[in-house]
Amino acid sequence: MPAPINPMLHASFAPPVMEARRWLDTTPLPEGVPLINLSQAAPVEAPPAPLLDEIARIAREDASAHVYGPVLGLGALRAEIASQWSAAYGGEISPEQVAITSGCNQAFCAAVATLAGPGDSVIVPTPWYFNHKMWLDMTGVSCRPLPVGQGMLPDPEQAARLIDPSVKAILLVTPNNPTGTEYPAGLVRAFFDLARAHEIALIVDETYRDFDSRSTRPHDLFAAPDWDETLIHLYSFSKAYRLTGHRVGALLTSRSRMREVEKFLDTVTICPNQIGQRAALFGMRNLGAWLRGERAEILRRRAMVTEGFHRLDGWRLLGAGAYFAYVEHPFDMDSDVLARRILQQAAILMLPGTMFAPADTGDRKDGHGAARSCLRIAFANADQARITEMFTRLGAFSA
């Protein structure tokens, strides 16, 4: 008899991006047509030259970067986040309220580990980010879906009807993955007030905050004097400074919860990547102008995607922002089938909406982006020429 497998882990679905990559092994592409890979939202280029030079210098000259560091992260990086976030959000954040994690996925896992266990629940708007759902499944925490409505926005009143004693938190991702939608500040505040009234947590994942199109603050939650009693904020350095392989993220919460976070992080990774943390600190202190240029380019690509889908016959753009567009297709087939067909005929790899929602997704034409009629397009890695080519191919595609 083979050794047992954890049934909760076994019941979780396969990683969607890895599944889509395996399609490339079994799907013949049109001869002579280069692949346009729009499946994953991660920078594919190396960090900018000044940061590469700094990483090399750290590796050669800083012996402390090669040994264990503090479980909660480099003190200077925690202090820099506290200072910059306090200024950006108009609040008061101390370094002791900041932990550095091995990417934002680990920040989410740590947050949930401090909040919930088997039999508890977390409210998650759908379409969701699949790794969030996978972690809840693996830990026996129930995911309570909150279908989005018009504008791909979740409704606090609908969320309130889902709250019962088992619910420990509400999760928001803004700008959203997979829809790209930027949640209005008033909406985020309404969810904060709801969570506070019910004495549960509000987890706000702002992985893509550096590419928000707004010039105003995305929310004012840190301005609340007791923000850390309710808010758990998550962030990633992967997108801002192209540090995906270095795995550096952040979690902001109360000092008391931080003690529980420390237990989790010490057990899983002992400390975050030492070179990556120093690279993130260098980026925060020296690459502000470069990052503004990156944001401007992403916004140009977003504008191209928005205009292109408005002109593409039959397609409907439901959301666009940061790295993503979420679109409703015009064909009479489910998106998981269509995505494979588009790959085979047009050499475009994108993810079907079925990877971001429960199996029971309702009517394809419900008007709010039913998963079976939708596709997620991670356009941030496609330059303007490839975005133009994408629309040429989609315009010629026939299901």
C-alpha cells in the first residue's frame, strides 16, 4: 500500500498556470506563427541595470546576505515600507507592524494561518485569484464565494448576508486579479466598516498597487487610528522591480498578530530571501522614477487593450487594469474549450474564466462575467506590437 496523501491537498485543483503550460506540450501551433503568451502576470525581463549591479554588489560584498536573517525581515526594509506607506496612505504605520514574506502568496498564507482553521470560512469575491482558493482548500478553510456584479465589483450588502460565526475574514484584491478592476476607495472603506462591525478581518491584497491608474489614494484605511484591528494588507515586490525569482512580499498587521505571523514564517522559510530584500530596499530608495516609467508603459498597454476590445466585434471588455483584462467572448462554447482552440488556431495562450471560479458558474450570459464565457488576458508582458498582433489574430479567429 502506498503512503497516504493529505486529502485536502489532493482535493485542491492543479495550478492553473502550470496546467496551461502543459497545453503547449500537447497542442500543435500554426506553423510559422510565434506564440503570444498571455497566461501569467509576471515580469519576464531582468531587473533594471542599476538593480542588477546592486544585486551583484550585495552577493560579492555583503556576507550577511548569505546567512539566516530576522524571521520578520530586514529591519531597514520594514522601516522603509512603514515610512513610504504612511505617506502614501495618510496613516501611521510602524516598522513593527510590517513583516517581509517570501512573496505575496506567502503573505496571504500567513494571514489566513493566523485567522482560520478547518471549519472556518473566508469570503472571497469571484472571479478569484486561484492560489488564494487553493490555499484555503489545502488548509480546510471554506471559501465562501461572493459573485461580483456590475463593473466587476463586489457588493458589501451581499457580503453581509454571507457572514455567520464561521466567517473569519473578507478578502479583496485591488487592482484585481483576474479582472484588473480598481476598487473605488469608498467601496474598500465599506468593506472595512463591515468587517470591523462583525469583528472579522479585512485582507486587502494590493500586489498591483504600483500600476493603479488613479492619482489619488486607493483607500484611506491606514488613516483609521485602529486600522490594525481589522486590516491585513498584502504587497509584492515582484511586479514593481522584476524580482519574481527573489520572492519578496510584505504583510502589514497589528503587533499582536505579528507574533502569530512570526511563528508561521519561522516554520515555513525561517527568513525571507536576503539578497531579494536588499534589492527591494534599493529599489524603494533609488528607482522611483524608473518605476513611474514602468507604470506609464503598463497604462499605455491597458489603453491599447481597452480600445482594441471595444472595436473587436462580439467581444466585451468587463474589466481592465494593472496587468489584466477580463473579457467575455462571443462564441457558443465554454471558455476552457475555447482557450485551447485559440491556442491551436491563433497561437495565443490565455486562461479561461473557469480557472477563476467555482465549478457551478451559472448561465454564460448572466451579464456579470460568468466564468464559462470569459477569458483572462495578462497583457503586461506583451509589448505594443504583440498587443496589436493579438487583435489581428483574434479578429481573424473563427471558432
